[in-house]
Amino acid sequence: MLEKIFKKPVELKIGDQILKFNTVTDVAFCLEGRTSVSSKRLSELFELSAAELETQAVKLASLNKSMFQVLNSIVDEPDNIDRSMRELDTQMFSQDQSWRDIIQSLNKEQGEINAIRVTVIMKYMKYLSALEETIGYIRAGMKKNATATAFEDIDKATDFGATWSLSHLREEVALASEAKKEFRRLPKDKPVSVNLTAGNRFDILLASYPCQIVAENAAVQFINNNGTTILHKGSNIVGRSAGSTVKIDAAERQVSRKHLSVVINGSNAVQLTDHSTEGTFVNIDFV
């Protein structure tokens, strides 16, 4: 089912962009880049109180239940997913990573795209899991530091900012995520060769921004949530700079203007060099 080629490309309007997909696999790859929590959303979460985070966690549990109900509706009758999705209030979907736009655009389609609907729901549930995990880390950090503060002298209570550092907590979240996905940080400004043969793909994190590099026959592709870019032989620059080979959205502030260079030399390896402030992480299986 995943390799089925549509009779004509399926178009989804996401924000001011119109993305075209030829297969369900294309949809899955594109949406994979939207399953992580954006830096903007992460910053918003760190500004919430413990009570507000608890409210968010309760809402997530309810939303996850709704998504499971949609998937359960197709066990006996696969065509039910169209009706089940249209019955959902689109306002319940997060605006982070443009998920609400994706669902609204999908509901406007009339063709036989139930396979896409299933893929979208599964990817959105993966995003919800990442969001739930992030909230859990933040709440745990709050409880840990609140306990430590309770045993301090009253005179030291005003030094709470030094006790609970947002930047430190952000590092804990990033490190936990990195360890779970088995990524390794590239050394800065030092070329690293990554094995890549036809049919291979590997994941890259530009700071916390997820991407993929894929080898398809003689071409090497760079995939992010804006689509696919064919990398040319020689040096390719990935970053927010307007002159980049792969231009990352300016809103992704964790990505440097010149974040990563990818050198294609025609062999079975590509050469990656990190030039960034926040780091580049690569799946360790390919390093």
C-alpha cells in the first residue's frame, strides 16, 4: 500500500505552501519532519506553570484517546476513517508544525486517499507522544527543583533562578531525546564520512530540527518538512541563509544560517561538516 503511485499527485495546502505527493511514502517522509516539538512550542512550554502543564497533559491524554478511536474505526471498515476524521473538531489539532492546516487540507480532499489519512493520524500521534514526553521532562524537572528549594534557607529562596535553570532543563530534554534516538553529535568544523549506498537513508538533527538524507539510484536527496532537495556533486550548504542549497525556514531559529555542509563525491559515502552553534546529530548506525 505504501508504494502505490497515485493516478495524479495529491495536493495539500499547508500555510501558504502547496505540497504535492505521488505516493503514501512521500507523505510519510514529509510528515516525519513534523513529529518533533518545534523550538517555538518548546519555549512556550517552559513558560507554563506546573498547573498549566498538568492541564496540557490532561488535554493530550484526551486527544490521544480520540486518535485511537479514529484508528479503531477502520479495523472492520477501512472507509470509516474519512467520516471519523471529518467528525473531529479541527481546532483540537495543534497549530505547531502546521498540523491543523494539514488536517483541514486533508478533509477537503475527495479522492481515494484513506491510506494518506491513516498515515497522517499515525504521524500526528507520534508528534503527540513527543509533546507528552517533553511535558513530562519539564514537570519532572520542576518537581525535582521544587523539592531541593524546600530545604534551603529562607534567605536563599530568592536565588531560585540559579537553582532551576531553564537552559539546563532544556539540555536535559535534548539529551534524553538524543539518547532515545541513538544519535551522535558531529564534531564542529571537522569533516565526517557517512556510509551511503543506494536505497539507504539516515536521520539528521539540525539542533532539534529533524531531516533525512536518502540515496536514490545516482541521486542523493535531502528531506525536511519543506520537501525534497536533490543535492549536487561537490559541496552543498544546509541552513537558514538565502544562498543555501537547502534553505531552512527562518522561523527555525535553532538552525544556524550555515549549519551543515554535505559534500557529494560520487563514492559510497557523503562527507558531513557541522558549522553550527547548536550542533548536528546523526544516526550512529551510519557513522
